[in-house]
Amino acid sequence: MSDFQLIEKEVVEGLKFPAEEVLTEKEDILQRKSDLDRAMTLGNLEHVKMKIYFEDDASKKMVETTVWGITNERVILKKGVVIPIHRVHKIV
């Protein structure tokens, strides 16, 4: 995942996200959902920061932050900052 640029959480608000899914394999999509659920649990109970690897309309990026919530379509970070789930490559 060395081709991902580290950014600050505050920068995410200004990014544009295309509608296309970044993952092609069904297993990867299911794993992402499982990883997101785990990240939210760790974020809410332990305040653990996770690395979220995602892609906007320009390039691949990574942010290290706490996941506060998840909807069917979005990952919710602090201060209402969101990343569309379909643009997330991986969460560790």
C-alpha cells in the first residue's frame, strides 16, 4: 500500500468521490465490510485509530483516524467527516 499518500483527516472534507466501486472481487468487498465493523467497534470502545486506504477522483490516499460510525454507504469520522464505503480499498 506504498502508493497511497498520507493525508490529514481535515483534508477529506474537500475531496471529490466518484460513484464507481474501487474493489472488483466480491470477497474483498465482504472483507471490507467486516474490517469496517471491527474498526467502528475499536473506535467506539477503545478509541483506536485505524488506517483507511481510499481513493478520491485524483489519487489514492490514506488517513489514520478513529472510525465513529458506519452507514450502508459511508464511513463516519470525527466532526461528521465521511468517506464513501465504495471508495475504500482497505482498513487496518
